[in-house]
Amino acid sequence: MKIQHSAALAAATAAFALGPVLAAPAAPPAPPAVSDAIANVRPEAVPDMVGLHSAGLTWMKHFNAGNANGVAVLYDENAVLLPPNAAAVEGRDAIRVFLGREMNEARKAGIVFHMGAHPAGGFSGDLGWQSGTYSLTDKSGKVVETGKYLSVSKKQGRKWIYIRDTWNADAAPSAPVAPATPAAPETNK
């Protein structure tokens, strides 16, 4: 146990030290390094914080790849997804279907999901939370949406899995455009 803890601490310390060096500037925002989330964490908490934030990075990777199964396994069998402007989605299978549709629509539109820098998080025992910001970019790299998220996770063995997950955009959804009213016919008098 002590060896695993030391190895995780060494890996996290190396990631923290090398994160800025390894990060290459890019047009879309780069995903946050796990080290951003653990910069001020007690050494004994590092493995759990790395695990919590790694789950978010894994979620992003699978979402952008269109891998609904890869995302779904990050959720508890009885998890609840609380998407904006939609009913709650209950259970891993329903979450897989819901996010699968979202991924397909995003891929067709050329939308890419990015996590913001400096995510927050914490844990107490086997319950943890994560929060942060996100952005969506289109094919040209233009940011088309920004928002924030909050996830609650539970630890199963050494793995953190989501039990509640929600997000919302910073801006209100665009109002649908009303169909144009046809002009009244002209009458010749």
C-alpha cells in the first residue's frame, strides 16, 4: 500500500512539475492537467484527487471519440444524469443512450468538448465531488458554448465513478426563431 501511495505521489508530483513544460499552446483550450487539481492537496489525498480528476479527463476523451460505452462505465449502475433543459436520466443504460445521442449530434456538427483549466474537487471517505468549467468548439475552433459542471462520485475499490452529474451553459439557450408571418396580399383599388 505504501509503495502504491509513493508511486502515485511521485507520478502526480512529476505531472505537476512537467505539466507546463509538456503543454503545447493550441487554438482550442488544452485539457487541464491533473496536476492543476492537486497543486494544494495534502500528500495523502493525492491518489484520490488524481483519480477523481482523471475520471473527468477520461469522460472528455470518450465523449469526443463518440464512445458511449466508454463514458457509460464511468457511471454507477444507479447514477442520475441531470442535463439542462431535459428530464433526469436514471441508470447507466439510460445514460449510455442519452449521451450516445449527444455524442453523435456533436460529432456530426464537428463539436469538440474541452474541460476548463483549474478544476476543483474534494472527497470525504468514499464520496467525492468535482466542479469546473467547459467549452465547446466548432470545426473551425471557434468557441460556441461555455459552461460549468458539477459531479458527485463514489469510490468503488480504487476507482471513482459518477453517481450524480450535471452541467449548464453560461448563456441562456437561444430562443427559437418564430416563423415569418406571410404578408397580407396587396389589393389594387
